[in-house]
Amino acid sequence: MSEDLFEDNSAQRARVMIVDDDDISASLLETLLEDEFETCTLPSGEACLDHIIRFAPDVVLLDIQMSGIDGYETCRRLRSLEEWSSPTEQPVVIFFSGHDTLEERLQAYESGGDDFIAKPPAPEEVLSKVRALVTLVAERKRMQSEKDSMQKMAMSFLTNLGESGVALQFLRSGLACTDMAELARLTIAALRDYGLDAHVQLGAPGRAKTFVPSGSAAPLEESVFEQVRKMERIFQFRRKIVINYPHVSILVNNFPIEDEDRCGRLRDHLAIIAEGCEASMLALLRDSEIQARTTLLQDTAAGVENAILSLREQYRALQAETRLSLHELNQFFAKELIYLGLSEIQEEQMLSMLSRGIEQTMTAFDRGLDFDSQLGGLLANIRAGKDSTS
């Protein structure tokens, strides 16, 4: 047995290991198979187990009656080796024996064998069975490869689905945020679920606030943010990557550049989270602007209400004072006319003129009651508007 049989060969043919302590029988089998297959001949079960992993045969032709451990035990130990990474790596085993009995075939089957050839073997039978089992091995390996590929695709899909779920959950939660601190916390937590250490800056340039997982941002980090916000939408420097939007910058400190596939997925998820964060920031800014305008309108309404109340009270006070003054004036004239030396007719004329003037004045004030009613309606509208915005 030469060492080159154990060397790797890119154009390697299927491999057959012959295990037989009968040199003549083993030589005949090797001569029969060597033109079509890579062969390796070993004299015992112990030698078979020592070389099985290194030679990695597709088929093992295993004699049952041998010195040392027999073929049954050899096959059992072969099947239980821990070095096999998967069942498809194990070779198929063809037992051959000079005794072709049901008992031997059952023992061969129970020991882990795949086929049985009686001695002396017919060359055509040996070639036919080896070819068939080599094809079977190749088919098993192909199917296992396809299965592994499908499992890998399924795991990748499930992984991506789980990662996408983090982004979707962030989008749902981000829209419900009521302030920047909460939005930053959700963003940092979402990226932590991807295993990423991220810092976030929110707000317009020059008025932005930086949020970190714990504590306060260092001055150098603040200056880094100021610089990277001037860069393109996605900027990467070694393991650091920055995603920029007008009101959002996300800095990841530990981007897994060693895993190209994961990097590609994470870039997509980062973009989704950053864009969602930007949308949430715009919503917060709009809410803040609406709140500011509402507050201004409420303050203005309160000022107008106070002014109207004051004007209304002043008008009512003036109306009352005027009525009182006119009443007092009427009484004064009635008392003082006797001292003016007027005739009775003149006194009546003077009192009549005074009464008409008082009556006209009171009529004018009565018309002013409509003004008071209008002020009351305006106050009611202002108060209704305040209630609807509170």
C-alpha cells in the first residue's frame, strides 16, 4: 500500500478499500478494480480502522473471516467512529465470505453492511455491485449537499426574518415616541439587538443632541458627529459606520466587517432603522411646531379674552355711572329751577328739554346693549376654541 493513495487529488476517482487477510483474494480484487477505482488493500480489521478516515473510501470490501477482529466487529466499530461529520461521509460496506448462509447475511446486515458477495466472487458481480454502490454514495452525498444547502438557506431566511422583525418592531414603536430621548433609546436598543454598539445624534445640525448607551457623549465624539454629518449618506471607516439623514445620524462602533454576508444584511436593516428614525423625528418636530403654535394661539386667545372682559366691564361701569349722573342731573335741575326766576312755562320748557336729552342719552346706551351682547358672543367663541385645543 503506497502513501500516495492517501494524498488529495482534484481528479480523484471513487475509492475502494479492500480488507482481506488472504493475499491472493485481496490481490485478485485489487487487479479487478484498480483500472476504474482508486484502491487500497489492508490485511486486517484493525488496519482498516486505522486508515479508514485518512483514505476516505466510498466502498469497503470487507472479508468476514479474518485474524484479529472479524468483519462484523470491524464494521460495527467503523460505523461508530466519532470522526464522521455526517452519515454520508461513511462508506458503504460490502461483506464477502466463503459461507453464504442466511445467518451470515443477517449478521452482516445487523453489523451495518450494505451488501454481501459470496466467495469466490464473480468479477462481473463485484464490478456491478461496486459501481452501483459508488453511484449510490455519490447520490447520497449530492442529496445531503442539497439538504445542507436548503437548511443553510432556511436558516439564513429565518435569521433575516428575525433581523427584519427587529427593524419592523422599531418602526412601530418609533412612530409612538413622544420625545427625542425616547426615540434615541429605542434606536440604540434596536441596534443592540443586532449586536451593534451604536450612538445616536438627533436634531438639526447645530442644535442636535447626542445620545449614548450610558453616560454622556465625550467632546471628541461630539466633534466626530459634527464632521461625519457633513459626509455622504453612508460613511464607513474600518469597523465604524455612520448613517446620515437630515435630522438623524447613527454611529456604529463595531460593524462586523469580517462577515460579508452579515454586513450586507445589517446595512439594509441600518438604513431602514435610520430612515424610520428620521420619519419619527420629523413627526416629533411637526408635533412640537403644532404645540408651539397652539400655545401661541391659546396665549393670544387668553389675551384677547382678558381685553374683552376688561372692555366689557369698563363699558358696563360707564353705562351705570352715566345713568346715575343723568338721574342726579335731573333731580338737581328740578330743585334749582325755582331759584332762576323763570316763569312756570319756562320751567316746564327747561325740564322738557332736559328730559328729552336724558331720554336720548339713555336710548343711545340701550343701543349699546347690543355691543355688550356681541362682546359676550365673542367671549363664548374664544372659550370654545380654547376648550377644543386643550
